[in-house]
Amino acid sequence: MYGTVAKCVIKPENREALRELTKHQMAEREVRGYVTSYMLFENDSDVGWLFAVFEDRATYDANADDPAQDAQYREFRALLEADPEWHDGEIEQG
């Protein structure tokens, strides 16, 4: 598997909007190779950690290059204080 972890600082007033946007975007389109994603919110903080998992790097890269993904990212980014800090790589089960 392959994926990303992204540290995100959410604008305080947008936490619920982020939840709703995520639900909407997940229902909006089917992404080939997508396995799952999670958002961890740090306690008493506006910091969130996005985890996105794909079958392999090829499907991850194909999604990253898809204009539909770029459009969804721009909606997501508008709810954040700054650009996310991305960390991509191989995922191994422990």
C-alpha cells in the first residue's frame, strides 16, 4: 500500500465544515485504488492529521494528477490556515 500523512492546521471556525466537506467529497466521486482515509484531531487543538491510503503508488499518483482531485483539494485547502505538511510513502502493516 502507499499513501500520505498530512499535518493540517484547521481554521477554528471550519472544523465542522471540514467534516461535512469530507463526507460530500467522498460521496462525489469514486477514486480508483483508494482504500481508506482518516482525520485525527489533536486534543484541544486546531491541528489535524490526514491519513490517506491507496492500493499502490501508481493509483496514488494517478489520483494526485487528476484535475478532479485538484478541485477537491482547493475546497479542502480553503478551510485551513496554511498549506498542509505532506509526508508520502509506503505503508506497511505491523
